Amino acid sequence: MKQKPTLKVIARELDVSVSTVSKALRDSKEIGEKTKERVKAFAKLYNYRPNNIALSLKNKKTKTLGVIIPEIVHHFFTTVISGIEKFANEQGYNVIVGLSNESFDKEVINLDMLANGSIDGFILSVAKETLSKQDFHHIAETIDQGIPIVMFDRVIDEIPCDKVIVDDVATSKKAVQQLINSGCKKIGIISTMDYVSVGKLRTRGYLEALNHNDIEVDFNAILKIDDKFHAATEHEALEKQIEIYFESNPEVDGIFAVNEIYAITAMKIARKLGKSIPEDIQFIGFTDGVLSQHAYPPLTTVSQHGFEMGEEAARLLIERLEKQDEETESYQTVVVNTEIVERETTK
Amino acid sequence: MKQKPTLKVIARELDVSVSTVSKALRDSKEIGEKTKERVKAFAKLYNYRPNNIALSLKNKKTKTLGVIIPEIVHHFFTTVISGIEKFANEQGYNVIVGLSNESFDKEVINLDMLANGSIDGFILSVAKETLSKQDFHHIAETIDQGIPIVMFDRVIDEIPCDKVIVDDVATSKKAVQQLINSGCKKIGIISTMDYVSVGKLRTRGYLEALNHNDIEVDFNAILKIDDKFHAATEHEALEKQIEIYFESNPEVDGIFAVNEIYAITAMKIARKLGKSIPEDIQFIGFTDGVLSQHAYPPLTTVSQHGFEMGEEAARLLIERLEKQDEETESYQTVVVNTEIVERETTK
DNA sequence: AGTTGCCACTAAAACGTTTTCGTGTTGACA
DNA sequence: TGTCAACACGAAAACGTTTTAGTGGCAACT
């Protein structure tokens, strides 16, 4: 087992001082040519790499980003992570991920564990429980300690920081409009509870589209799923809620769902109820992912461009980190554009 | 902006020495009761937390695990990460993820970036390109430097280290047997190229099942997809290959696919060709994920229990880390059991 | 009174870097 | 010959901890 050499052992071996070695490796002009050669040759031979931890301690920056998301088994979030990773790596940063599992406590713990010097800044999508409790002290405190945070997707208006979002209301409006244009007479929405910011905004877009077309709003056609912070484990409950919904709304011929799972589950129930897609009922989902692509029939969705969102978030964070001392420019919120990818659940 | 206090500022403020503060906080019996009280109160008031980086430097361990996977937008891998995260967090470890994107170079870079003190050990699933090049020097060198590695799923036999796998051949054999039991007369397999260890092993299981039932092997019914290291971007190519396959194998009435995507894509093509599932043709996939659950019809698959694999991998790694000095017990490879979850693509 | 032992605390080293400030040797120049 | 700059290098501090090895004072014991 070859131990990693340190400056100290190189210095001892070459009979020079530690500082000489350090300077030689950084090609300082203080050091003579032959010594530089000697040191570099030795370093290469023994595959010397500076110890990152020591550097972090010295520089007071770790060159790593903390990403905290509600869950990782979720196509949208992984796409975002990919974008973050790519950008971060290009800039020489690492990414450390924390999972909140939609839980307030785990979010607090994660923030806390990493805020002790392990990372330079956070990229965060807020847990549902946090959203519903409206308790944001941990986030505010982190920022107050000088650790920058960038929020994406699920965002908190009251907290001043950089944000990366999608224009949820405009996009939803556009999606519903498309349903209308395709001939739907009675359009329903399957959304989340209002404390989830995006659910609320997408519902607003839905309402705006109806109003804009002078269609009367039927509040029975608005289904707000209460999934107790964790969709994965409660799938039967979800199906049940949707089934009841369809039974009490037999005349809907268009569904706008705020995420893939809701859309696909609704399609399944609709099929079970004997409706054919898209002839009897059309569907548009939000958040384009593998599920939509491979659904039967392939689902028309609005793509949020998660990869791009990740890149943007990483860019915002790293830019802020690198010019920390310069003028503290005010916070930005970048809106990444969306796109409806038409597949076979719309006419 | 409140800066995090250090031992030094607490010491100065309270007019004691740094060591006293450190000991007081760790409740050392060397320190008098009233001093302890004073220090603790002050620390709590200013929300003191020891700086992780300094600790890492001192202890020569970072309490973080490096996880390197081929891609993150993939249900199986994210499930594994969840398992790793859970176990690691319970033991006070953090997880830093690196993406190889199935590329050899990125795998090397990732290993390199993190091996410089940033992490205590690796959990790794090998990139396809690495597998096909058969160049494992980076992995061997990392281990040689004293950094333990645990491999999972895609594993390299030649490298001695802890491993977490699934009994690919036995499981595949079982899956194919099930197809046989359900009345399939001509069973095909859609696999990967042989350099992907799991593809090879699963194909072997398929062959064993046929032999065991005295069914003659038709090598034309074995399709090996060559997806040039990146399935996501080449979906049409995949469809094309499968379509050609079906046309030259019209009589197959059962398909065993080594992953979800292959299975679902094959189902789509089969449907397009007018076959009905499972009446005309049955399907079993490998790697149970959201896609299988929500496919139409819901796909029968073998579940690899990714979460459990992640937990096991983390356990192996952390155990090795914590008893580093004790007897260097030999490497383990744990085989997590699999399970066929029957849905609607089999009779 | 002198020794011993304990108590409560401090000094300093160590982890691996980078960087500031010296410092001794050389050569050139007046 | 004496002065100065340039050169090539070293010592030490600093980042924030923990830990080992003291240290001074006091009480108890002989």
C-alpha cells in the first residue's frame, strides 16, 4: 500500500524545505530551475496530489456544493442534479447530495451537517413538510451565516436568495389552452395541495386559461391530492382518489395534471373506466420524464428542462461564491423557459 | 451576517485557553464544573459547531463516502443511492456523488478528484466504457493508496474488493423458467453486449434455463443491443434494432429483457406489430422500477432491491473504514436476493 | 515542614497546505 | 573594498481542531 506523499515527505526526501517544495510545484519564480525540475520529477514519480482538506482549511473554501432535494428517486430531480453536476464539475466543484425525504427535520439536519464548513453553498428544493409548516428559520439562518443558497422549483418567496424557476402559471395556462384548442369542453386539473408552491401556481394558470376563454370554473373538477409528503408509498390511495374524482366528474374530456405520476395514474383509471385516449379524454402532464415518454399512449407533457435548471442553479451559486467580496449585487431569479412536447394523449 | 464562532474566539471572549474550551465542550473531567457551564452556555448562545474541515484534517478521515455511478437519471441507481444515503446518514456519514456518464475518462477524473482526501472510501458501479476497455488501473491504484472501494451491480472480478451483487444467472434462469411455465414455446432475450458483466451473466441464466428444459437454443433469438455507452440518446436506434429482431423472429412468444427500457420498448414494438400482451407474447424485465410499474400493461419484472443493495454497500464500506487497523479480514461479496414481481405481462 | 497527589487549567504540537517575511550567498558596481 | 540588488531558499504563521504533556496551586498526609 502506497501512502500518498505529502509536501513534508518530499521535502525530507529531497533535503529541501517544505516551502521550497510547495513553491516549486506552483512554479514560483523564487525557486531555481534545477530545484524545480528535481521537485517536479519527484512529485510526478510518486504521483503527488495536494490534500484537498488541507487546502480547504487554508482557503476557507471547499469547492463543493451541497444539493438538498426532497427525493432522488424522481426523474425531474435527477435531471436537475445532472445539470448541476455538469456545470459544477466544469468549474472544478464537487457535489454532495442530501435527501430530505420531504421531511422538515431531515432538511434541517442536512443543512446543519453540511453548513459546518463542508460546503461553500447550497442548492435547495424545499421539502413539502417545510412548505406546509411555513417554518423557514433554518434556511434564513444558513444564509445569515454567510452561506449562499440557490432555490429551484419549490421556492420560498419570503426568503431573499437566488432562484431558478419555471413560469408555472404561464406554462400551465398554455397547456390548458392547448387542451381547449384541441376541442376539450370540460377540463379538469389534478394538482397538489396549495402549500406546494408549484401546485398552487399551476392551478392558477389553469384558472386563468379557463377565464380567458370564458369557461365557467367548476370547482368539483379541481382535484387536490393530499399525499402526506410522500407519493411513492401511497399509490393505491392516489388511485382511489382519482377514481372517485372521475366518477363524480363523468363529463371531463381533458385533464391537466401537475406531474407525471398523477397524469399516468389518471390515464390508467380512465382506461379502466372504458374511456379511450385521446378520443374520449385528453391528457397533458407537467414535468417531462421517462414515464411520459414510455407511457401508453406516450403522454403529452410540458418539459421543464430540468438539466438546464440545474446548470442555471449551479451557475448562479458559483458566480456568487467566486465574487463574494465584490459588490453584493442583488439576488436574481432566473426563469427557464418551458416547452410542450406533444405526444399521443392530445389530438 | 453572523460569522461562525471558532474555539479561538470563544476562548478569547471567556478569557480561557483554546484547549479549555475544547475540553469543556467535550465534557472532559479535566475541567471544573463552573467553567464547563460557562463555556457551554456561551457556545449554545452563539450556536457553535466544530468546523468539519478542521476535524477532517486532524482525524485524517472525512466521514464522507464517494459514490460514483454511470448515470443518475436511472431508477435503479437512484434507488441504490437512497439506500446508501440512508445508511450513511445514520452512521454520521455524508455522500458525495460523481457521475461517470458511462465514460472511462470521467470515471478516472472523478476517482482522482475525490481521492485527494475528500472522501474516506468509494462505492462504485463501473462505466460501460471502462468495462469494454478492460482498463482498471485507476481502480487498482485507488485501492493501493489505501482507499477502500465497494463495487455494486457492475463489478470487476479481477479486482479484489467488497462487492454487492445479485445472483444474475440464477435470477435470470428463474425468470425464464417462469416464462416457460407460463406456456411460452419460443423465448427470446434482449441483452447488452457481453462486456457488460450483468448482461453476460443474465444471458447465461437464460441459456441455462433453456438447457435445463431441453429447449434448443436459437442464437437468432438472442439480441445484444450495442448502445455505445449511452442509452438515453439513442432511443430510435434501439427501437429499430428491436423491430428488426421481431421481424426475423416472428415466432417468439416470450421475451426476457435485461432491463426495463429494453422490455418496455420491446412491448411497444410488439404492440405496433399487432401482437397482444400477454396473450400473443409475454414479457419479463430485469430491474424493477417506476417504468415497469406504470407501463401498459404493467410489466412483470425481477426486482433487484436496489435500496437494499445501497444499504449493504454502505454497510460494507463503513465497517471496513471503522475497523481499519484491526485484522484485515478478507473481502466479502454479498449477494442480495431477488424477487419476481408478477404484473400483467405474464400469464 | 516537606512530600505527595489532585485539581483546573495552559502550552504546544500535529494534521497538510500556502504565504509572508527573512536571510545568507553571490555577483556587479562604484 | 564596501554596498546593494538579485537570487535561492528557509522559518514560521495561519486555517480550526484535538490531545499530550506539562504547570502552578492547594489540601492532605506523614
